[in-house]
Amino acid sequence: MKKVRDLLAGKNKVIYSVSPQSTVYEALQLMVEKEIGALMVLDDAGKVLGIITERDYARKVVLKGKKSPETRVEEIMTPARVLYTVKPDTTVEECMILITGNRIRHLPVYEGDTFIGLVSIGDVLKSIISEQETLIEQLSNYIAGKF
């Protein structure tokens, strides 16, 4: 059974982030440039203050008539205190339960008090699909008598 540590091992080690004082427009530019849907919001010491996602932008800027060049990330981010988080030993299945049960798309990963990465719904789905494909291949080989 795969764990979060396995997902992180196969990912880019760079964690993209913005400061709470960045504008939403700057955050969106970075998300587009890096082809990602979320950024961690960090203070000057590297402490996680929250996360800003495309969903935050759509719900808290666009639909409220705000302007992204004038709105600060801290005004719309999801604060760290309400984030669902996981540990390296959390299973992929447990991640899927958290993601689907809470209708979220990103899970910050902590080792103790240290933020070490971010797992997305895409990472979780890829892992589950890969495991299912392997199982199907093994079962097909078993049925066909190819051990």
C-alpha cells in the first residue's frame, strides 16, 4: 500500500509559495507559469500561514467583484489552522478519503512540525490508477496462466 512519502518521492522537490502580502494577481501568474493549482503561503521565516488555490480566487475574488491586482493573498487564502494535513506515513487511501470527504484538492504534508511537501488530488488519483492497472495485469496473467 503506497504512502504519502512514495508520492513525494516521485514529485518535483520544489515547493512554490508566495507571501501573504503578494497580490492575488502575482500568485495567479506563478500558478500559470508553473502549471499548478495552488501555492503555499509562507512568512519570511518559511512558516506556513495558509494556502491559496484557484478555487479561492474564483470564490473570493471573481464572485465578490474584487480585483486581483489590488487584493492581497492574505485576504483570500485558506489559513493554516483550518487545513487538513497528512504525514509521510499516511496511506494514499487515507488521502483519498480526506480529499473526497472534505471536497478539497490539496493536502500539505508535515513531518512533525515541519512542512515538507504538498500532495494534490492528481497525485493521489495517479497513484490509485497505477495500483489498479498493476492489479488488473496481475489478475489477467493469473487467469491466463502466466505466472
